[in-house]
Amino acid sequence: MGSRLSVIDEMFLWTHRGLGLPIVMQGVWRTDGVVDADALEQLCDRVASGPLGRRVRRPRIPGARPEFIVDTSRYPLSFRAEPVPVEQVIDWADAQALVTLDPECGPGWRLAATRDSDGGTVVSVTCSHVLADARGLINALHDAMNRTSSAPADSAPVSDRADALATTTRVLRGLTRAVFGLIVSSARRAELRGFSSSSTSPRGPDRHRMSSAVVEVDAALWDKATRTAGGTPNSLFLACVGHLARREDETGTVTLSVPMNVRIAKGPDVTMTSVDNAVAMVAVPITPLTTLAQIRKLCREAFASPPMSSPAGFPAELLQVIPDRLAHRLADGPGQRDALCSNIGTVDISAFDGHPTSGLALRAVHPGATAAQLNSTSTRISGYLCRIGSTYTLSLVSFEAVDGNALREQALQSLATFGITARVW
């Protein structure tokens, strides 16, 4: 037996089943030299035997939560021998995300590689967001590269019957408290009304395509700009993505959805691994006049407040004991804002098989998304920031009607307002 899925895991499982926007995590890793295909095959084997080597088992009893079980199956390494022009690396990476990943039947992850025209190697690692978040994906890759990867120990077996009973009991107790709170508290009633209105907010113009861009900046330059403006590397990141989320001639507030890392155990029946989804969402509103110092303050306040989750004291586990479609409707919206800003932090992958890392980008992609699915999100743009060595890498995915070239130019212009020059992938 493995660990039971959290509410966050199940939300991503709904998107896999077609409810909302499909989400796949992708790491794009580059080296200066050619990595041997045999070394990449061995890397695949180690990833498969590590914490990503799992899939979802559906429960046999209503009310029980789905469960992660070990599954070491994997796709064969996809290695393209013909070099990709360096200016088309992102196009190649976009194409690698189109392969079907199935967290329920497996495999839920895939590794592909190619050479670039400058004599380097480009590696794409994709995995279903059900299996891992961005930090979890990079943790698994780091451990596999350093030959320290091992599958997590199974938690104590819990039968579907026992889990259904325990989960239902928690839900009933939580519902009782929540209903009582609605009766006695006008603030709780207002909170519930606000939650309902946010989940039915207008989605904006029809969307039929996405675009992506990756730029990198010397860390010393980025950090100097933040110190000059009284901010932090993270507040500069939020300011740039907020600027890109603001439509032309729009002068009002844009609200950023910011993941907060909560990589801690959440109860005696939950076993957290290094790859589990462990984020909660907070909201940060900014205007064109909001300074980096003010964004820093807003972030501190947001991280100290309750994250966006179930409303008005209703238990989050409620979403795990009702049908998927109803749960998706109830949960649709609270984590979605004008932009998503995910700061993944420092990544420790400096070399593999004797070849130094020359670049690393992390992002969420949405393979095969239909127009209806694109219109299901109010998010205009998502941004992902990571640091490796002396470089910050900013990855962008836009849901607005711009192509990749225009998105790159917009990113360069946004950074230039802070005196920062960037290099495009």
C-alpha cells in the first residue's frame, strides 16, 4: 500500500480526467557538451525506481481516497540524434510535452533528449502534476543524477474501508462546525458569498492557443536591481509577471496567485515524500504604482494569512468524498487569479556525467488543451523562476493572443524597466 492522495493531488487528477486545464510539469535542462545516450538510459532507470515511479490506484469503496502505489514502468528514452537549432530549443521542448502521461495507468513521466546546434545536450523531463510539483520534479531528477534516488517507504497499510470511514468522519465533523459558523457569523457568510463569486468570474476573451518564452539573467544583476528598489528577488519576479499580465491601457489592479511551499506532514495518516504536491495558494494584488518594497510587504502579509482553499470553514476533505465533477465545480476559481507566479528557488544540478549544466528552466505546460479548457481559466499568464548557480531563469506561459517572439520581447521590455538585460533561449 502507498500514501493517499491529498486534496491538492486530487485537484490535479481532475484536470487529468478532463475537468479544467490539463497540467504537466516540465524541466528543460541543458549542458555544454554531449551527454552519452547510455548515461541518459541509466538516468531513466534511476528515475523510474525513485519517488516518481508511482501511479494512482482508484479506491474500491466510495468515500476512500485514491492511493499512490509503486509503478516502475517508463517510456523508452526518446533521443533525437539530429541537432536542434539553438533558437528552436523551446519549440522542441514544447513538442516533448505533447506525449500522453497517465498518472493512473502509467507511465506518468517521460524523459527525452536531443543535441543542439552549438554542440550541447538538451533534456526534457515531464511528469503529470498529479505525481509531483516543480520542486518535487527537480528533487527527483537531482537524486537520480546523484545516484541517491530510492522509492519512498510504504506507509502503514490502511484499507479502503478504514480510510473511507476516517475521511467521512472528518468531513461530517467539519461540516457540522462550518454550518454552525454560518449560522452565528456574518463574516463567514460573507466569505462564502465571496468564494462563490470568485469561482464564476468572467474568463476574458476567447483563447485558442498558448505561447511560451524563457529568458535568463545574471543573478548579480537581478539581485542588485532588487536591492536598489528595496525589494527581494521574489518581489522583482512578481512585478515583472504582473506587468506582463496587465493588458494594454489597463491601469487597475491585477491579482497574482502565488504558491506557498508547505512541504510538511499534514497528519498521522499522511506520508509526505520529496515529490508530493506541497503548495498552497495566496493572493497578492498589485497596481502599476506598487513598488518592489510594497510587494515584499504584501507577500509577507499574504504568507501570514490563511491560504486560498475551502471557504468559510468547510473541510477541504469534502472535495474527496463527492463526485469529481461536483468537486471541480466547488473548487473551480479560488486558486486562479490574473497571473500565477511560482518561485521554485535555487536548484542544485550543476553537472551530470561530467558535463556542466549550462541552463535549466522549470515550468507547467498544458499539452493538448482545447479552446474550452483554455477558457476555463481566468489566468492570463503564468511565470516560473528558478536560480541555478549564478543565473536566474524566468519561464513564461501566456494564455493571451501573443506568439512566442512577442512574449519574449515583452519580457525583455519588462525587465529593462528595472535596468536588467536578459538573454533569450
